[in-house]
Amino acid sequence: MSEKKEYKVIGTRPIRHDGVDKVTGRALYGADFQTTGLLHGKVLRSRHAHARIKSIDTSRAEAHPDVKAVVTAADLPTAADKIADLGESAVNLKYLCDNILASDKALYTGHAVAALAASDPHTAEEALELIDVEYEVLPPVLEVREAMEDDAPLLHENLKTDAMGEKSEESSNVASHFQHKKGDIDTGFAEADVVIEHDFVTGTVHQGYIEPHNATALYNPDGQLTIWCSTQGAFAVRQQVSEILQIPVSKVKVVPMEIGGGFGGKISVYLEPVAALLSKKSGRPVKVLMNRAEVFEATGPTPASYIRVKMGVTNDGRITAAEGYLAFEAGAYPGSPVGAGAMCIFSPYNIPNGLIDGYDVVVNKPKSNAYRAPGATNAEFAAETVVDEICEKLGMDPLEFRILNGAEEGVSRIDGPVFPRIGCIEATEAAKEHPHYEAPLEGENRGRGVASGFWFNVGLKSSVAINVNPDGTISLVEGSTDIGGTRASIAMQAAEVLGIPAESVYPTVVDTNSVGYTDVTGGSRTAFATGYAAYEAAQDVKQQMTERAAKLWEVDAAEVQFADGDFVCVNGKDERMSFKELAARLDEVGGPVTGRASVDPTGVGGAFATHIVDVEVDPDTGKVEILRYTATQDAGKAVHPSYVEGQMQGGVTQGIGWALNEEYIYDKDGRMSNASFLDYRMPTCLDLPMIDTVIVEVPNPGHPYGVRGVGEVPIVPPPAAIANAIYRAIGVRMKELPMSPGRILKTMGKL
């Protein structure tokens, strides 16, 4: 594959296929679904962060004339204590069920304990007060280091630490401890001339999607269950519901509606099994919607964390050793993204000697969930802040340091994998060459910071089917929820193979009964993996169409070639036919053509980014203003550059919020104090400058068009880059996120 290969469709900017429906309001989201006889469900949630459930009395609610069904954990089948494979991840089935409806304990404020369905949503909400729950309130533990203490309150009496394959004898809040090693860490630090070590703390942050969670379920008397919901993975919902309700996957059909944002937070199920139980009991379809407070209090945010980083370098700027200690909050049940954080923390660098310890720790907060490069933003905030201090100590340009030590093909990460062809150094060089980096930055209390980031990306399984229409267009059937324009990027890859315009492809995201198995839209896999499936399905179409052309011309298929959208006979006959012309004559030579492919590609290729940011800090208030921002990133090959730029800008925006404002605030009893967009401060267009983007293209050898996933890594560098800029502006190193005005003033010694 040539790095300079030109394409007709790939790399262009067609209008997105679903754009008109989205901007006119015709697109149907989960809450829009309606059907005859629809009931409305509501969920009763614990107001205690840690409490034993002594009893639940639903009799008064059941006696209400407008209440048609009431469910508790007792209505769920008994869950086995086993690991269930849910596609992107594996989870303990008992924990998954208990998070849907608490059985013996409420483990966070907002934990679901019961639900009911009524004729209208207002009656349902009022009737929740008729459910009587008796609690034994227990002391909560709300911070990862406190939870790791020997005398901390235990969330799960039977949870034993899995320490590198061996179970502890004593119960603990530490679910697991793992370790990655490379080289000799002691020798590496002994060789260093400069060693820097610091501790870092990050807060709990929500994905901030605009659309709340929703689910509508219809449980037919024949045992067939249909679910309509907004999800990042219809097949993941099918698998989770099948496991939780203990019914065959063949009895569960999931219809994915349009999705108003997810960023990793709409993979796990919360409402779908509840709606299904209520529908089964009532015999009618049931819709359950969350309000905004429920989204904050009861769905998975990204975890708070405590991280310690130690790095050593020689006087000429070579990294000799790096050590990381990562303790991540999993929330109420094990399963934080600490493993991913450990994979990413030092990966932008070629480090000969490394040691990384990771701890997965339960606390009385909602079960953590993925959020765009989960775990990596926390980790790189720590590592990249230390790198910046090292550069200051050495008097070395921070981008030159990153280029000197940058990861490249053949370098092994501390956790083991060896990099194929990657664009880490190229992305950093693009930042160094950008006019922003050398532009004057005048004025007091202003500073410029840089940081790099990495996300490994994933492949996983995808399926696509393509039907050729008589007018020369194609209908493309896929199973990947479209969050960031993937209908277009997948359609474009099929169009490139077939030599037709992107506008001649009609992509449709369908239900789980209408397409082959497809994993979630997440991990920056969709344009890569589902695009790969579209490529292969289009190749299938091309082969069949070649055979049809040969049949039409009465020649052997080997004598027909396809190039630039035309079939050409190469045996001396003067025969040529466009894809569109042949599509119109398929009935003459065998009828319709359908191409299909299911793939599980492995050559994902990692993604790297380097960011530059200018800030101004008000020393009297601690407020940080972002003056200018530039993001460079290796996309492999940008299928639709506008959407790649949008992913970069969106990730930066979220990273800025993470850096400066966003965090869950709890009182001592574990109740969230800012469960609304009014109090949970997210950046708006009024808080941001135009974000400049530079797409670097180092083709990924694991994809036919060189594609790399681009959606995760843009959120990784911003907190560290901003922290480094704040230091240049006012001379203080920020080691806790968010870097809110109060924390900045406190670090400056003014509070």
C-alpha cells in the first residue's frame, strides 16, 4: 500500500447520508418511540450510598388502579456467579444483575431497587412513593485510597483481591491488582541523571451526552422480546438482556434507535431488562426514560483515580525508566478501565525499563463505564505533566523531547505489544512545525503547554450486507450505531471499491435480526472494522458483477476486469459497461446481486495525538481562559476529513471540560450535589476558541485503505496540555483534576 495513494471517494467530504433527517427533526430517537397500549415505567432509587435492603413492600403500589406492574430484584432469575462475555468486555453476571435492580444492598445513591409501570408517566412517578423500602444504612466509602485501607467499610463481603492470578484470603474493596514489567527498573533509574516523581488525583467525570437513557420493551406471549433503545451496540444489549433474563438470544430482538451521544456510556444496560420485566408482567409494551438527575446518579461515569508517576532521564534527554502506580475507582462493582490506563500511560515513548501497577477498587459510586479512551486521559495527565517538568529541568524543548523519545515501529510497550507502523513521531513533528508553536504569546499570566496521547484502538467483529439496485445504487445494511458520521465513512469505503459516488450508497443501521453479529460502536473501531466489512462485502459484489458481465458477453470471468467503475472485456472484444449499466441488466443474467461479509480484523493500529494550547490565568480568581488550541493526530487515512476534524474538536472540547470544570461533587453521605447540567459545568461555545486541527496520515498496514480509529485519542492530551500551560502562565504545577478556580487559588497559596 502506497502512502501517497489517491482515491476517488476516500478522502472527500460528501454530505452525510442521515443529515437531512437529523437537522429537520425527523430522525427517531429512543424517547420518540410510540406504540398502541404503551405503559410508562419509573424506577425507585436508593437515597443512601451504602445500605442493606432489609425489606421491600410493593403492596400499596400494586393496589393502585393505574399501576399495571411492579418489579424488584426478586423478579429477576437467580444470577450465576460467572463471567459473561458481552462483546467489548466481560463482566460478572451477578454484579450486572445487581446493578439493574439491587438485591441485598444499595451501593450508591441512585441505585435502582424497584420499578413500576402505569398508564402515564406522572402517575408512575407518584406511585413510586407507595413502595416501602426498609434500609439499614451503612457508612459509605467514596475515595479510592480510603477504600484500599484495611479498615474501610466493605461493599462486598465476598470480594477477594485477584492479585496477578492469585486470590487473597481476606475480603477487600480491591478487586484486582496487576503488573506490567519491561527491562530492569532499578538499573534504569540508576542510569538517570534526573528523576521526577509526583502524585496525581482526578475526579469522577460524566460523558455528558445530551440524550438521556431510554428503553421500550414488548414481551409477546410467545416469548419473543423486542426492545427499542438508544445504544452503542444492539448486539451487546441483546447479549446482556439474554444473560440477565436467562432467555435465548434468538428470543431477543433489539432495534437501535438514533442515539444522542454515548461516548462509551451507552454500552451497558440499565433500563432494558426492567422494561422487559414490566412488559412481561403487564402484558403491554412499556417505555422507561431517565431524567437528567438519574443519568448522573445512576449511570456509569468515568472513574476518579489516584496515580503516581516516576520517570528518569539522562542529561541528553533520553528516558531510562518509568514507573506508574494507578488506582482507579470501579464504582459499586469491579471493572474500572485501569487496565486500559496502564496500556496507555507511557505508550507515546520508547522506554527501555518500565514498571506499572494497576488496582481496580470498588467505592460507593455508580459503576464506572467507558468514556472515550477510558482510563487513558487520567493516566496521561499524570505522565505528561511529569514529562513537562523533566523538559524544564533539562532546558529542553518539550516537543523535541517527545520526538527524541517517541514510539515508532518495532518498539514494545511496557505492557508487551510491539508497535507496527505508527504515526507518533509524525504527529509530534506536525505540532512542532505548526505556526501556533512558534507564534508570539504576549501578556502577563499567559502560558503555552503541550502534551501527547495514545489510544490502542480495537477491532472486534462486524458484518455488512450490500444489495445492488437496478438504478446502479446500492443498499448497505450494517449493525453499527452511527454516533459520529459512520454511516458516511462506511458507505464511502464500499463506494470506493465499486467505483460509484458516495451518494449512490444508501446505508441503513438495522436490528439484531436483520444483520450479522456486530460489536459495539466504541473503541474507535467502527470506521475501521465495519468499514473493513463494507470493503469485503463490496469486493463480493464486484466479483459477482464481474461474473455477470462475463455471462452477458459470453466470455470467461477471467477475461473481465473492473476499474474506475467500469467493467471491461480484455480478450480483444470491444466491450465496456459501467457499474450502473450492468446493474440495470442483472435480470438478464441471473437476477439480484447481494454481497456480504463478516470480519474480525486484528490490525487495528494505535492512534497518537499531540496538542498545543495557550491559556490565560486570572491570578485573582483562578479562572483559566483557553486562548488558542491546535490538535495534530495520525488518522492513518482520513475517510471523511470533516468527520475526523469533528472527532478531534469534540474530543478536545470534552478534554477541556475534564481539565477545568467537570467533576462529581458528593457530600459526606455520598449524595451527589451537582446532578444537573446547571451545576455540572460543561464547556460551551462561549468557553472555547476555534480548535485548529491537523490530520496526519501514516497509513495503517492493517486496513486496505490505511484507516485508523480516530475518536478516542483526542480526549487524552487536553488536561495535561492545559496543566502544562497553566504552569507556564503562573508558575504552579497542578496535580489534581479538575483545575477549577478554587484549586488553582489554593495551589497558588491564596486560599
